[in-house]
Amino acid sequence: MRSGNLPGTVELVHLDVTDDNTIAQAAENAQETHDSIDLIVNNAAIAYTGPRTRTSMHESFNTNVVGPMRMAECFAPLLAKSTSPYGPRIINISSRAGSISHRLDKDNMIYDTPFVEYRVSKAAQNMLSVCMVWEYGKLGIKTFFYCPGFTESNLSPMAKVENGAKAVAEGARPIVDIVEGKRDGEEGLFLIDGGVADW
């Protein structure tokens, strides 16, 4: 299947990013069937809404931070072999909920919503992404982190179109510009649709 103007075949693979064996097996399977891959989009996330506990914090970091880290580590050898005209890239889906300045904005629509595990883990994911720019840049792999904004998902009961959330296609559409190299000059910045967000 093809996607927009992107060259070649687009294969969507969904993984349990909290299971190292699953990630390693997927990378091994990819090596057996493909000479290279061009892109990883790390979109997995969880957001707790109940009481904050040690477990809820650990699980948030396991999915939102450690998962993207392990995906990059396991798939980097295949990414480094990419022949895409745009070059290989990793896109981590972030959130302005992880922005420290955004958290302090009293006019923000979710200012009075705790989401502590999600906010803290997404802030950590942003730092991880910057570290990945440094680490995987040595292999010719670009790393981006992008916040699609309030988009329809199963992340929370409020993330519905009827509550003002963007449709999935609308939130994801700007990712094509990242894939096609149109935002390469902004690698390492906190990307949003049409601009950059504050840390």
C-alpha cells in the first residue's frame, strides 16, 4: 500500500512496546523480510486519570519513554540501511502536556487537570528524543518529536471529536511533511503543526 507521495511500500506494524521480546522479535522479522526500513513512528502512549501511585508512574515511563527508546535501539541497524531519498528517520509523538512552560500556563485548557504521570513521562520523552538526535545522527538517522495537539484517540474519555478533538487524519497529516524532509531544519525542536512549541 502507498501513502500520499511517499515512495515504496508502507507497512504498518503495531507492537507492545512494553515487551522487549516482542520488539526484538519484530526487528528480527523485519531483517528477514526487508533489506532496510525508512521510518519509525513511536505513537504508543498511556495516560492515567486515577490516583497517582508508584506503579502508575512506572508504567507510564515504561510505555511513554522506555518503549520508544527500545524501538530505536532494535530498529536502528535497519534504519541505517535506508535508501529513502529523504533519509531514515524516527518520529516520536509527543505532547505539549510535557512542556514545562505549557504546564505553568493558567490559561491552558488542561491547567487544572493533573495528568502527572503523562506530563512527566512526556517531558522525559522529549529529553530522550533530543538524546536520540545526538546518538542516531551519527548513523545518518534524523529524530523528530511532534505534538499533534488535541486529537481523537483512546488516550482519555475526553479525546473525542464531539469534545473538540481533531480527527485522527487531521492530527497526523503534518507528519507527512516531517517524513518528506520539509522540516529537516527543525530537527531537535519541539514540533507542532506549523511551528514549534516552548519547552
